[in-house]
Amino acid sequence: MTSQFTEGTERVRDHVAAQLTRARRRSELLTSAVDDHDLVRQHSKLMSPLVWDLAHIGNQEELWLVRDVGGREPVRQDIDELYDAFKHARAVRPELPLLGPAEARKYVTEVRDKVFDVLETSPLEGRRLLDGGFAFGMIVQHEQQHDETMLATHQLRVGPPVLDAPPPPRGGPVGPPEVLVPGGPFTMGTSTEAWALDNERPAHQAFTDPFFIDTTPVTNRAYAEFIAAGGYTDPRWWSEAGWAHVQKASLVAPRFWEREGDQWFRTAFGVTAPLDPDQPVVHVCYHEAEAYAKWAGKRLPTEVEWEKAARFDPATGRSRRYPWGDEDPTEAHANLDQRHLSPAPVGAYPAGASPLGVHQLIGDVWEWTSSDFHGYAGFEVFPYAEYSQVFFGPDYKVLRGGSFGSDQAAVRATFRNWDYPIRRQIFAGFRCARDARPEELS
């Protein structure tokens, strides 16, 4: 029997099916690694119980793919409010009558079975939500984003290790400590990436003056020097809000760092080990990143500067999808996909460097920028305001690039993340930038 769909549509369908399967495999790994007691516990007031994340993944999939795209009858309409992230703050979710582990697993399996039925018959065109498989891609990214959130919950969990992964590759040479990015216009954002979310759109011309950006993220070694120089006790390096937070939260080092004698240790996923000095620092908040940059005589890059460093090819003048080109990430390009359980030492991914020689812009650690989160000129809500628009404003700072816990389906050089400037449970680090002096341009 001849298919009613084009070869291109079938390729999209196969890609969607593969990405849905990859995401679910990861969700199952993160939830099967612990017993039911750990699944229903709240490991931190900042996070939901793992079982809430699991059922929420299924509920969003049901709302968008089963009911909206598929036009099917609801599977569990009675739980919609329980898993509406805007109805209940994370701190109170354990008090809700949530689905138990067995019931949640049964629910997400039933929803997924119906989604595959919908995928087989959907034309994947004729409606903006369907074009290029966007609705399915949105749900893939949603699940992978919650998988990274669940990975962060595992990091906050107290107890013996339950996750395992091989160590990242070794580091290597990276060239000079900073790179000059030329001034001028470039194309920022995207209007062509099929699964790009509304805050990444539209493509538009942006401009920067010449600036220098660090070749790599700031390392543990460099950050330890800031601590040793009294960085956490000297208000000169901190903004007013940052200094107030340091005092209120009694910050003395990145989260999960502990000092024994003259050596720093870090606990990651239940394993405490000496700090790797060459890995990017992780679990620092925006205020810490900003203070380090000032102490180092630099500043954080703006979001525009970060994207230009990540995408701009001076030889052609065009913006790439990724620093290394337009092809999807591989294991040679970036530390993504929860392949490892830590950032990789700097210089570990020479194939992922930008044309200007900037390393590890994708993967390893989310990178704080100095920019508030807002929509680009021409921003249009799609398909719902609660994904981006409700967060616009000065309360949130933009992060870029993804982390070792991000999946490639949910990370692009145009992808934008955001969080409160005090957050440290996320896999966030940073790199510094500075203005170019006139004599450096001649």
C-alpha cells in the first residue's frame, strides 16, 4: 500500500519517533535509579518530587499531542490541575494528591502509546503547530528539560550514588586565554530552525562593538584563586544585590564545594572527590559569576555578545547553527546528553570550537550572561504565553549554551535559558568578556 505522505514527511516522522524514544529512555533511567520512597520525597524545596516531574511530562504530552494535535479523548483530565506548573509552587507539590510511582508510570505509558498512534496519522503540516513536527519537537524538548531538572534533583539528593557514567575526555590545549570578536552586525536568533521556541525568534540583525571573550569557561582553578584572594569577604567585587545575597545565604564557595586542609573537594551525585582544577566551575549563581568577573578586571558577556561568539563566522559573515558549523552535535563536538556526570576539562572538545577559536560554548555548563530575559523585536507568543512571555523582565538573567545534563534536542546556539540570579542548583558556570581597547584593534 502506498503511503499518503511524502518522503520528507516520513523522515520527520522517523526523527520525531526516535527523539521521543530517546527522551523517554532518559526519563526512565532517572526515575528507575531510585526506589519509590525517593521518587515521592522532596529532596529540596527548590525541586519537585521526581514522581511529579514524571507525571507532569506525561500530562503535557497528553494536553498537546493527544488532545490538541490528535483530537483524542482525554486520558486523565482529572489530574490537569495537579500537574499545572503555574498552579502549585514546587515547595508545596509533595502535599498534593499526586499519582504514585506505579500509577504515574502507567499513565505516561498509556499517553505515549496514544502519541505514537497520533504520530502515525498526523500530516505534520497544514497548521503551524504541526509544521515540521513542531508540537512533537516541543514535547521532546519539554521532556528533556525536565530530565535535566530531575538530574539536578539527583544532585541534591542525599544518599549513596545511584547514577553512573564514564568520566569525560581529557582536556587539551586551547590557545590564548581570550579571543577578539570583531565589531559589527550579525544575524541573531532564528526564523528557520523547525523546533526553535518562541523566545529564539525571529532572526534579526544585532550589533556589537569589538570585544574580547574568554576562550574557555572559568575553571575551578581560576575560581579557587578568587576565593583565596578573599573574594567572598570583599564587597568591592559584588553588586549591592549580590553582596546582600552573599551575607544572607552565607556563601563562601560554589555549592557542593568543601574544603579539607588546603584542598577543595566537590560532591557530585553522591560521590565526593578532589576538585578537578581544569573543569569549568559549576553551581555558581549569577552574583558569584559577576563578582569573579569584576575581580578579574572583566565583566560577563551580554547575551548578544555570547551568541555572536558562538555563531558568527568572520570568513563568510553568516551565523552558524552551532559554533562548529550547521551539523548536529556529536560526541566529538560537545559534552551533552548526560553522557558524563560532570563538565569536561577545558580543551576536551577541539572539534567544537568556533571559527574564532572559542571553546566549549555548547555543553559542559550553562553560562550566565549579563542580560535580562526579554523577547526580541517582533516576538510572537507561540504556542502559549506561559513558556516564555510570563518570565520577561528584570527578575531573570539569561543563560546560554547548555550543560552536560542538557540534551542535544533542547540545545542550540540560539537557545535561551533563564533563571533567578540567586540560583545555584542548576548546572551553571560562566566565562568572562571585556571591551577591546583602541590600541588592541590596530
